[in-house]
Amino acid sequence: MALTIASLLCLAIVLSGQAYQKSDLSKELFFFRADTTGFKNDPENVIDNLPEGVTPDNNLTEALQVAASAGNMRDIYQVGLWNYCEADLKDGKEENWHCTDRQNYFWFNPFEVWKLENTSIQAAFPDDFKNGIETYHKVSRWMFIAYMIALVLTIAEVLVGISAIFSRWGSLITTIVSTAQTVFMIAAAATSTALYGTLISVFRTVLEPYNIKASWSSKMLSVLWIGVAFSIASGFFWLISVCCCSGKSPHKKVVVEKTPYTYERVASPYMGASANSHQMHDMGGHHGQSGHTYEPFRQQHV
């Protein structure tokens, strides 16, 4: 149960990335980050000093210059699951943070963000870049669904897991839910890692020569895959609980049987007046061995 809750917390932290503009933690968690300051601040110098072996693409150069000169290009872009945030850099500090509204099936479209969508300038970008963005768009929908299913199943695992305390059948059901949760957790993590890794590769291949840099958050990936590890571990222990360590042990009644020969105290006086007289006589020391009082007992065969 503890591992399941830990997995749920990790998933909640991942989903909070870029979702809360005033949260420092939220700002540090992102799948993708683009830094355009190297090009935006001095585009002419960047073009004149392209890395050795890079042939200037006049159409791409013009497209980037248009986006920068029109004021449609911010310094920093950070992408989360629900939205993206943008900011300006001044003296090395990020300022004027603005985050877009959260929406389902979100994906980061640089052409739309830079106001180049459906224009002749968009066609100036290389096919590799456009194909990479289109692939990212298609797969991002599945990635969002995987995260939502993983979230629902993790919550269900916590709730159903309560039944495992009382019954091994509850453990079995919880194990089934946990297995499904782990599958979707791994799928979501693997998809987002591969997807944004591909997007970063596309940006670096096409735009890094123009000093537009792309990266991702190591913190985001660490929390995400730690959550996967917690999920796998919880599923393993739920499975073990099906066989043992689950449910309440029945209270066993200890039955104490009498031995074949027991002694029971008899009623007083025993055998009427004669017994009483005998007892008094013995107390006087005439026939007793020690001269001490004693209680008569009868032997009973059970």
C-alpha cells in the first residue's frame, strides 16, 4: 500500500509540471525546453557565424528572422503534459512567466506559437523538422491517454487495496488492478521519454546551428521513472499477499480436556454427620498423621 501511494505521489508530481505558474517546483518540471535567446538576441550574427560544415538555409533563416522580428518568439518555452509556459531572460533571470490554459491532448506546436502556421514561411522549414513535429502531434494523444488511465488505475489500486487487509481475494483483485496500472505507467513513461527525446533530437538537428537549444528536465524524468519503480514493486508485493500476509487469521479456541483421573472438591459436610465426626476426630490428632486439618476429596473416574 505504501509503495502504491508513493507511485501515486510521483505521478501527481509529474502531472503538475508547468500546470501552476506560481509554483517553483512546477516550473522545474518539464518534458521539453526550448531556449531561443542565442538566436533571438542577435540573429544576424548567428547566421554569419554558423558552425563549420553547416550550409545556411535561406528559407529557414528568413522564417526564423520573421518570427523573431515580429515579437512572436519568447526566450524560454517549457512544455508539460497539460500546457506550456514561456518567459523572458534578463540578466540571466527568468521573468514575465506566462502559462497557457490547461487542456486535454495538449501538444506543443512551434509553428502556432511563433505565428507561422499555415503560412508560406512554415513551408520553409525542412521536411525532417515538419515530419518530426507531426509525429509528435499524433503520438502525444496516446501519451496523454496513457497518463490518465495510469492515474485512474493508481487511485483504484489504493482503494481496492484496502480490501486486501481483510481477504486474500481482495489481494487477488488488487494484484490484477496493480498489473494493469503498472503496464500503463510504463507505457506512459516510455512513450513520453521516447517522444520528447525525438522532439529534442529534431530541434537540435535543425535549429541548434542557429543557437536555438532544446533540452528536458532530469528532475521530471527521475520522478517519472521512480514512480514506475514504485509501481512495479507494489505489484510484486500485492502478488505475494495473495499467498500470504493477507487477511485476518482465524482465532483458534484452545480446548483443555480433563485427564482421565481428576480430583474435585466435595460438598461439606461429606457423607453426613458421620463424616463430620470423623473429620473432627482427625483434627484432634487421634488418627491423623500430622495433626493438621485436611479437606476430604473424592476420586472420580471420567
